[in-house]
Amino acid sequence: MMPESMTTGLEALSSGWFVLCLLGIISIWAWTLIIGTALQLRALSGPGSSVRSSLAATAEELLRGHADFCARIAAGPLRKRLRQRVIRTRIEAGLHGISANVGTVLLLASLAPLLGLLGTVEGMIVTFKALAIHGNADNTALTEGISKALVTTQGGLLVAIPSLLAGGVLFRKVRKARNSLRVMALRAVAAEASPPRSPAGANLQGGMQ
């Protein structure tokens, strides 16, 4: 026959197995999003020529679709503002999925310790019920049951802390990527709007130097 303290501890631990399984699923889910988001941000932080050409192509395609409208409004400054707005919308749409993933990671990180605490409360309830049934308030059985019940709280913190740190880092990287893409898009629009230098002017400037 098993000792009363061991029986109480096993009952408390078995009561939290469902919570531990949920914490495992949350951990896998969170780290899948973390790794995927990190890879996406790494691709965005690489050479920006392909991203810039994609943004410029999107803006140019939209402007070609409204060529008559642009022709009627003497499109100099307004055309530039329209390109900037289209590119800014394109950037926000491209980063929407990444931002949503980061938000999900932070949500899972905040949910994990609450689930762990729920498992601990359930385990302590089972422990006290087992002690009441046995009719012997043994300190060893009580401490054994509580220690087993605290396993889910520990598991929730082990899931939450790394996920929360990684989510915070990704949040800052997403904000930095958004600002970088906006600056890149504005520079691309400004470069395309500036008139090209004539060869004669370039030769004259070279001769003056």
C-alpha cells in the first residue's frame, strides 16, 4: 500500500495533467509564431531593392489605372502625395500579418501563467479533498500535495517568461521595420520625382571642380 503522502501528491499532480498539456500546446504555438516572425523580419531587413521595387510597382500600377484623373489634376505634387499614401498603405498591409503574430505571442505569454495558477488551485482543492477523505491532516501529505500542485504554476511561468521576452523583442523589431520601410518608400518617391540631371550640367559641374 502506498504512503498517504505519496497518494495525495499523485492525486494533485494527476489533476493538473490537462493544464500541463495546454501549456505544452501554448508553448509550441508561441514558439512557432516567434520563429516564423523572426524569419519574416530577417527577410525584410535584408537588401531593400526587391521590397522597394515591389512597393514602387504597386504605386505605379495604381497610378496607371487612374491616368486620366492624374492628367486632369496637373499631377505634380498631388501625384507624389498619392504615391506616398499608396506605398504607406502597402507597407501597413504587408506588416499586418507580422504584427498580428506578435500580438498573439504576447497574448499567449499572458495566458500561460493564469492557466498554471488555475492548475495549482485545482491541485490544492484535490489535495484538501484527499486529506478530508483520509481523515488525517498529515503535514507530510499536505506539503507533498501542495508541492505537486505548484508544478503547473512553475510550468506556466516557464512558458510565459521566454515568450514574453521574445514577443517584446519582436514588437520593437516590427516597429523598427515599419519606420525603415516608410523612410525607404519616401526616399524612393523623392528620387523618382526629382528631375534627372542633364549631361551638359554634369559636365559643367565637373569642369568647375
